[in-house]
Amino acid sequence: MNTSDDLNAPLPYLTRSPGFNGSLKDVPEDFVVEELPLYEACGEGEHLYLFIEKRGLTTPELVKHLTRVLNIASGDIGFAGRKDKLAITRQYVSLPARYCPDPAVLNTDRITVLSAKQHKNKLRTGHLRGNRFQIVLRDVPPDSLDLALATAQELAQTGVPNYFGEQRFGTTNQSDDDGFKLLRGELARRLKPDALRFTLSAVQSRLFNEWVRRRIVAGQVQQVFCGDVLQVAASGGCFVAEDATVEQHRCDQRETWITGPMYGPKMLQPQGDPASVEVAVLTAFDLTPAAFERFSKLTSGTRRPLLFWPEELNVTSVEGGLQFQFALPPGTYATTLLREFLKPATSPQ
């Protein structure tokens, strides 16, 4: 397997169709996202599941509003995922039902409770089947629809690189700086728990993006190697590929996915050449696998699919731009999908 050590290189695109310019998130109405629940509330139990529409608010801001109005602790509130601020978002939250006999008291000019139903357990992070999006790109060129349809057709075959989006690394693209310093033993000062968790997670995300970049540059996005860690699509279970020919067929049928590293001591390790590449990524950042053991509770490690496929991807012309409608698996980024359309005329491959 080939590798590349140019850490300053821009993340490559997977599609070869020409891209175009456009602007994203001019107003919240241009970015609408709705959670797809993993399960429906059963109608009984001590927890209340609220389906809430909010405009121009982050999930932490919503939680703060709930705690203030209901006089409860933030730890009593459960949610499946965090949502963007400059958007209209519809998401589920849970809280003890005894604190909220009348959900209407939570409504404001930017918050509306759409439904409320009791359930037996608290909502937890990851309790999502996915997210459905409706996004409008503005200021696009006249031929953008034809270009977008060509890219959409290509993505249906290739999948989308499962990069973590730019927002994962903060507005300055440096949210992982302290995390790298901590893992290298270069930072002695203590961080608050939330800041520590966020910066270490950002490090894992940066390393994963670099691994994806190397796989794309080497032309090995679709190729299964002996020693790759694959994930079973139906169950989510991971295993190490022993017969590349057999596993290539299963991967081509999308029965399994190739996965990359979210480094940590409990991560299932690849073998052979794939293992060498994952170690080379760490070496390029002056890290070793042992570095993550110091923060093992926060960086236990897992595997993440190399690619994802959007469902029901539809692109249409609307007044002033293009409208994209699609659904994505949990943990993937709509902005990562859209960057395959919003590429410069000359883009890295």
C-alpha cells in the first residue's frame, strides 16, 4: 500500500465530475435537518421524549433553555446528537416526565415542541438512525444543476469520503492543538473535562481524516487488503479480513465497509500492510499508539467507515440556487457530502 506524508495537502475529492462555486447557510431556512429516530417512544415510562424544532440555536443552548424553564439539571436531559446553530433543526430530547407536565411552556419564538411522548429509558448519544437534510446552495452558476446531477450520479457509485467536517476542528481549525500537545507530553496544564474531551476527540478526527486522505491518494478506496478491518453493514460488528478476494466481493456488494482508525487502546487493530499505514499516520504526527493509553477513558478507540452513501439524494433548481435533499447515517457530515459538489475548477485528486 502506498502512503503520503504531506500533512499540509488539502483533503482530496473522490469524484472527478467538475464542481462549481456556491454559498451555504445564508439563512437558517437554507439548512434544515431532522433527526431520524432509532426507535419510537412507546408511550409509557418515566421519561418524556420531546421532538423539538429550533431556529438559530445550538443543542447546548437548547439544553440550557430547558434547564432554566423546568429548573432541572442538565444531566437529566438526554439527546441523540448535536445540531448546527445556523439552521432549522428538528431533534429529540428526553427528560424526566414529572418535570414537564405541560411541554407548551418550553415554546419560544425560536423553539417549538412538535410532539411529546413518554418512554422507559433516557435518550442517549447515538440513538439515531440518521438525519434527513434539506439544504439550499445560493449564488451558483447557470450550469450548476447539470454539474450537480453528474456528481450525484457518480457519488451513488463511489460513495462519499467519510471525512470529519471542518466544523469538527473549530472556527480557527485548531481545536485539536491542545490534544496533540497532551498526547505528546508537551502540555502540563489541566483542561476542563468538556474541553479535554473535545480536543482529544478532535485529534482522533484529524488522524482519521489523514488516513482517509492517504487511502484516496493511493487509489485504494474500494480495494480490500488482507489485514483491513471491515465492518458488517447489518450488525456493525468488525473483523480483520483474512481472504481479500472473498471480502472484496462482500465489500463490493456493500455487505461490509472498509474502516479506518479512531485511535485508542481498545480499537480493533489491522494486520499487515494496513497496520503499517495506520502506524505511519501516527508517526507523521509524532505520536505512538501508547500515547492514547494515558487518556484511555476518553480515547478508548473504535473504527469508522471509510465511505458513506447518501440515501434519497435529490437535486433540484429553486429560486436563487439549488436545493439538495438527502438522508445520511449518524456521525456523517452533510458538509462533507456538499464539498464534492462545491469543488474548485482545479481540485486535488
